[in-house]
Amino acid sequence: MEKLIIASLLSVSDGVLMADRILEIILPLTVNDPKLLKLYTTLLSIKNRLVKNQNNSSKSLLTGDLKLLDKRRNRALTAIRNILSGMSISLIEDVSKKAAKPYAIISKSSAKAYSMGYKEETAKLISLFSDFDLPANNALLKELGILPFYESLKAAQVAFDTVSKQKSDQKTDQTTDSEAATYILTELTPAMTNVMAMIELNSELEGDIYSETFNQLVTYINEINAAARARKTRKQNGNGTDQKPDAQ
């Protein structure tokens, strides 16, 4: 039976698919078979661990949200910078004089901000907020009537920071709890083999109950093996050299 489930052929996805099919097919038999139920429970536990760690390696769903929020804070930064730029060259002397200082600050803080990474841009904005929140500078923004634009930038940064922290926490949780999916796959294969060995033995002893299930399982496993073998052949032919099967 060990030759039926060929570990060297199976990717993580193959293993999950094979385990799912085995579990689904044998579930009705576990009601009256406590030994099979024990094997079922073991296999289910390992399969669930494999799925969890397979998902952990996937791209975070928060990545897209963070990208959109970064664009929002960039828009808010561009808006207030452009408004101050226009005011600083205004022919209205009182306006241009008041706008000169905050424009100089924001020009320095936001220089090349769009080409920076998230952390560097955040650091630049925090520095800008530190300057603009000084009473004298805050008063200038209020007198110029652009305080709402500044507040919108701060709000955009808070929203970005919130999702950034969520993503960081998610990554930390995954790192803390994660196991290598390929390592779990080495546990999954013998667990599936044990189930198949019991089903095969029972099909010989109680054919009327177990034979059909056994034959169905063999068919499914052979189909998955065939697909995995074909994939391996394509990869070898494409690269021109023998390689170990992809473990992803």
C-alpha cells in the first residue's frame, strides 16, 4: 500500500487534495468503526495543520489595502503641498509671507517621498507632523484656511498605520505559529497510508462494507498520482534535467 501513495510525487496541494478525498469518502464508515475513526481524526488534524501553514505562506490580503491607503496619504500630501506652493507665490503679500514657512517645511519633509518605502515615507510624515503641530505653525495653517487639508493628511496616515500594524501583527502570528508545509507533508503521507491499509484489510474481511470504498479511494489516488507524475515529467522536459518534484 505504500507504493499506492508515492510521497516523492506529491506536492503540498496534491497532499491536501488526496487527504480531503480520503477523509470525505471514509467518514460514513467511522460511525461504526472506532479504529478507523482514530485514524480519521489523526489524518484530519495533520491535514488541517497543512492547510493552515499553506495559507500562511500566501500573500496577505492586507497588502492590497495598504497599497490603496498609501495612495490616499500621497494624495493628501500632494494636495496640501500644492496649495501651500500656490499660496507661497501669491501676489497677495500677506498670504505669500505666511505660506512661505509651512511650504518650506513640507517641501523638505515630502521631497522624494513617493519613491520611498512605506517606513521611510511614514518617518517623513511623522517629522512633518511634529513641525506642523507646533503652535506657531499650526496657527499659520489655520490663518491660511488649510487646516482641514492638514487634518485629512493626518487622518490618512492614521488609517495607513492601523492597517500596517494589522499586517505586521498578522505576519508575527504566522511566524510564531507556522511550520514548514513540506515538513507537515511528510507526516501526512504515512497517515493516509495507515488509513488505506486499514480500509484494504477490512475490504478483505468485510467486503460488502469496505470493498466499494477501497476501490473508490484507489481510483482517486491513482488519478492524483497520474496528474503529479505528468507535472513532474513536464518540468523535467522543460528544464532538460532531472529535478526533485516541486514541494509547493
